Amino acid sequence: MATSVVLVVAILTAISTVEASGDVSSGARSTRVRRQTGELRQEIPAQFNQIYQGSVFNGTEDIYRYSYMQNESSPRAIRVEVKSQGASEDYPLLFVVRQQRGILSWQVPLMIRGIYGYDKVSRTLCPMDHLQTGVKDERETVYLEVSAASPAALNYRVNATILTDFSLSTGQSRNFLVSPSQPQYYAYKMPPDLDMVVVKVSSPSNLCAVFSLQPIKCPVYDLDRNIEFVGIYQTFMKKAAITVQKSYFPNGEFYVVVVVKATDSDCTGEMETIQPANPSDEAFEMRRVKEVTVVVGPSITDSQYVTAVFVGILVFVLFYVVTFMVLFIQWIRQRNAELEGLAPRPEEQGGFQITQPTNAEAPINAQRTEPNYGATATDPYSMGEQPIETKPGIPPTDQPNGPPMPTNPPPPRPAQSKSYPKPPMVHTLSDSSMEDDIDMLDDADEDKDIYRTKTFLYVADLARKDHRHLSQKYNLYSWNLLTISVFYALPVIQLVITYQKMLNTTGNEDICYYNFFCAQPAGDLTAFNNVYSNIGYIMLGVLILILVYRRDYTHQKKVDAGDRYAIDYGIPKHFGLFYAIGIALVMEGVMSGCYHVCPNYSNFQFDTSFMYIIGGLGMLKLYQTRHPDINANAYAAYASLAIVIFVAVIGVVFGTPYFWAIFTVVYVLAILALTAQVYYMGRWRLDMGIFHRMYLLIRTDCLQCSKPMYWDRFVLLLVGNIINWSLALFGAVGQPDDFASFMLAIFIINFLLYFVFYIVMKLRSGERILWVTVGLIIITLICWTLALSFFFKGVTTWEKTPAQSRLDNKACVLMGFYDDHDIWHFMSAISMFCSFLVLLMLDDDLDYTPRDKIPVF
């Protein structure tokens, strides 16, 4: 009787257990029965959405048979979920799914990178609906085989479901959960009216994951170890996007696959160690579960694409139209003035001018009674005449206190003047006469010391060398830069093309740091808009070359005609550095375009190299304006810039504290050396007597004098040293990650500092700035403000990992085609163009001022 009661209780307990477990079924026979009967293989008809439990051991196998009807019009997929806590790495459970056209297998625990084991695995089977075109209402059978090599029985649980929402629709989002052992993928087909779409994924979690687009075929690679085998893929943390054209995938159909990485090291760049999972620790698997949202949206249409491209080039074509209209009007006015016999007067143009200070107020070169040491206002062509007191910017014949203005303009001077003797032979660009070892001063070093160490200097004191030879010397800047550009650009173009081909072949979009939320492809280029937006540098650089050539041609015609104002008045006209600046701006567009073909850590210097050159040439040109005889030659200038670029590369690659310490010391020493060079007008040299001269300098200039000997240069160098020492201190303490931008900031800040100083000193010296130049300065400031505002928004950063860089990606902001960085390209090109126009026209008010009346500062 007792035995019967126990048996009834056992039966009731079993029934209640089954009821509590819901739809759990034990389709497989018990281990004891299978051992007793010797049954090794059993096939079990199975139903979807039904949980089956069983156990297998060495030599046994369970086969679950699922059947369903295919439906081509509404593709569906099967998702299988398996779990086993008894399996181990030594004795895993093996699961094999057999379909009509493929086999999919995995094990439990699923080992990720050899150490991370997951006892729960969910996989989506490759759907046959997409592969069997034209076949409808056909029954498909899927077999799920479970086996193990363990001597002891291993329990498991399986469940298969049909995904009825397997297809994605345009504009509709899909939310789901993924983990390293439970990847997800969905199918998408482009509508006939779309040729390009943007697939975006987002997540509130920072877990590292991989997002892939794969063609419609089996097998689908959805695990961490194989997702990179086919298609296009990116690593991401919170967001990512891929723009895909219909031509990339057959019929515009593809799978969107997402899987979480076992660790975050691929996204953060930091090594991460996680202990192997305990099979009974469910919290371990939950730590790597990521919520993901996928949405497929349309990209811009072909008409919008073409319109954006056309508008981009039309903006800079307008610069050509306006420039040529202004030049044409100016030519008409000049021609009419010549026909009427009237010489053009720059004072009629007006300008901005600060009232000239009195002698008691002027600490600068505005009014001076000091001797000029040979700098005279007398025309060398008229020997023995007394100097004429003149006002800056007004021809001597129009001065109120000068001689009566003649009825006819002064007769033209012969081309061969006493001040500019024609050389005995015509020199070519390769002639040794352009080297520094030939000095055109008759008295050589003695006269240099006399002229350059005067308390007050005028341009006439530093414009004593032969004009022709100086022009040839400065023309070397443009010719050398052309040579540098060709040899630099050719391997760069080859390299970035290789990068782009590698990206297209491998599908690894982590190679290049694009703004994927606004990447407009064209042909093989992934982000054509970032490349195309550099067209402004090229077009405006060519326009600068045209304007410089026009000025050069006009000036040369006047010199050949013996125009005394073109020869002896105003700032000496040397256009070699202006040509080099125009070439550098064109090459900046070319090299920035090359960089944006595939921007990354290894080619960042392509984008910044010519920025350094532009900044350096701008400072050299500004210095050359009033120091034509003592400016650096092209070889020394480009060698110095090459060293700067080399240091920038070393700083990015090896930005250690030791590097920053060495850089700070060298930077400070370079500042001091340049300070001495500028303060003593090139009459300072580095040798064994440097310490004695420093002692004399401190003793005479600092201890015994109430003010410096060269006050103007002292003010400039004092402010410059304060700023540069502050930059050196900031670099040493802060050690910014982007060393290349830090170096570029040094160049830009020093160029702007010198430019502002030049304008201030020009106004304080009683000189004018023409109203057209004032207008250009205002426009330049506005353009630079707008440009920098877009630059600092930042849409990518190669200092971080690709996944971290995508956190800064932003949508297009202009015409659905251009992003913030593209607008930076446009605005910075316009800003540089206006800046160099200001530099070109800044001293036009001095064209009729004798050079011995133009102060040096």
C-alpha cells in the first residue's frame, strides 16, 4: 500500500512539473532507456515555438525535424535557441542544422576568442525564401542534430521559432537585443525608386559591437570570428552608418548583421581582461547584452546630388566673375585717365589712417630727426638736387609744400638707371648669382653693419641689393615648391588610391575615418563630398596666381618704361613669394583631397603639410615687405619647414613625455635664436662668442639703458616671446594628443600676431590703409570666424579608435550633401584667399612714397 502511495505522488509531481514548465517537452527518450535499449540515434518530429529538453552522451544523437511552407512574397527566417549548463570546453555539446542548401554548426559552450564561454546560443538560420526565386508554397524541412562526446549525459534545451518580421522596410526602425553568442540579422531590399540608402544603427550602450552588410547568400557570417569575411562592416559603440549603392549588392538586397564583441578592446584601444565565464553565472552573459536600433533611410536623389556638386563649384566661379569685373572696371578707369593725360592718384581712393602723432608722442618711426646714414630722398637720376619733403602716399609733385606741379607729367626715366644697373649677362634660374654667397653691396659686411644697426631704419636702407638678382632669388620659392609638390604628391596619390582599393576589397570601413552619417559615394570613392569640397583651395589658389601675375606684368611694364615711381618709390615689388603662396594653396587643395580619400592615422600629414608651408610663406612675405635684402632664401626656408613637418610626425607617432620635454627645450631655444635674428636684422650669428655678446647685451641694453635700442622690434618680440613661451608651457603640461594641430596652431598664431603687429605699426607710422583693403580685412575676419566655428565642431578624429571617432559623426548640414567639415573647407579657402589679397594690397598706399620715408618695423 505504501508503495502505491509513493508511486501516485511521483506521477502527480511529474505532471505538475510539466504544467509549470509551459510548452517544455521531452521528445528524447531518457538516458537510462537509451542505455538499456542501445538506441544511439533518434529522430523527433518537432514543432515551432515548442521547448524541447533532452540529453545525449558519447555515441548518441538526437535529431529534431522541423517543416514549414516557404513564402517568397513574405520571406521568413528560423531562429534556433539552445542552452546547456552541463557542457564544458572539454566535452561540449555539438549542434548541426541541415538545410536544403547549407549546413550551420556550433557548440555549447560557445567559445569566443578561446576563453569566453557562453552556455546559451541563439542563431538565425539562413532563409531559403530569398534564394529560391520563383518557387512558391514549397515545403521546406530543417533538421537540428544534437550530439556529444561526453561519457556522461549532458542535458540541453532547444527551441525554434519563425521570424515573421525578418524583412526591414525603408524608414521603419527595428529594435532588438544582441550579444556575442546571440547575433541578429535582418533582410532588406531597396525599392525600385531608390538607388542609394543609408543604414544606421544606434544603441544606448557603450558595448563594442560589429555592424555588417552582407549579400543575400548562405552562409551568413554573424559571429565575432567570421563577420569580417564578407560584405561591409564597421565597429561601433553608440552609433554607426553605412551608405550603400544599389549596384554594390545584386538587386539591391542585403542582410544587416549585428553582433557584440567579447571585449571592448577593439573599440576603445585598451587591453581588457575578463575571467572565463562560469557556466552557472547568468549575470556574465547579461553584461554583454546590447540593445540595438536599426533604421534604413533613403539617401539624396541623383538630382539633389548633381545640384549640390554644381552649386559647390558655382560659388568659386562667382569669385572669378567678380574679380574679372573689378579688373575690367579698373582697366577702363586707368585707360580713360591715360587718354586724358591724368596720372592716377592713390589718395583719391581714401583710406583708414590714424592721425600722425607729434614728436613728443611718437615712440616709433612716424617722425624722426635722426640721420639716415646714406638713405636719401633725392632721386638718384637727378644728381645734386636737394631732398624734397614729402608726405607718405602722395606723389612729390602734388605735395602742398613742394615745387609747383608741372603742366606735363615727369618724363619717363630710361630703363637703365644708375640705381639699377643692368647686369652684364642674362642669368637663368639655375645661375649661381642667385645664391647667398654673392652680395650686391659694394662694402659688404661693413656697410651691412652700418645700415642694419641704425636706431631707425627705412626701407631704402634694406633695399640696396640689385632688384633683378633679388627677384631671381625669390622666384626660387615658387620653382622649388613646384618641384617639391610633384615629388610629394605622386606617391601620396598612389598611396590613397591603394587605401581606397583596400577598403573596397576587404569591406573594412575601420581603415578610413569618414563622417559616415554624411558620406556621399561616387564611383570607388566612399566620401566624395569630403574630397570635392577641397575644390575651393584649387580654384582660389589659381585665381591668386592670376592676380599676382597681373601685378607682376604691370609692374614690369612700368619698370621697362622707366617709370620712376615703379623703380624708386613704394615697397620693392618682389612677387616670387606670392607665386609660392598661390601654388601652396593649390597644393593644399590637392593634398587635402588626397587625405580625405581615406583619412586615417597614417596619412594625416598629407592634410597639414602645406598648411605649414602656407603659414611659413605668409610670415616670410610679411617680413620681406620691409626687409627685402635680408629675407631667408628658398633653400633655408623649405629645409626649416621640412624639419617642422618631421617633428610633427614624430610628435604624433612618439608623443611620449620624453618627446615633449625635448620638444619644449628645442622650441624655447629656437624662439630665442629667432628673437636675436630679428632684433639685430640678421647681423647676429651663433659661434663661440655668443656668451660674451649676451653678457654685453644684458649689460648695455638691459642694465644701463632706460629703453631698448630698437623699440619697435622689442615690442613685437616681447609679445611674441610671451605667447610662444605660453604655448611651450601649455604643450609641456597638457601634452595634447593631436600634436600636428598643436604645431599648426603655433604657425597660425605667430602669423596672425605678426600680421596684427604690422597693421598697427603701419597705422601708427602715419600710413593709410585703402578702403578696399579695410573692407577685405573685415570680410576676412568674418570668414575666419565662420570657418573656425565649423572646424571646431569636429565630425571625426583619427587620434581615437574608429568606433570612438564615429561618436562625433553628424548628419549633413548643407543641401543634404555637405557636412560641417566640408563647410570648413569652403570657408577656410575663402578666408585664405581674402587674407592673401589683403597681404597683396596692404601697402598700395605707399606706391608714391619715397623708400627713405617708409619706416622698417
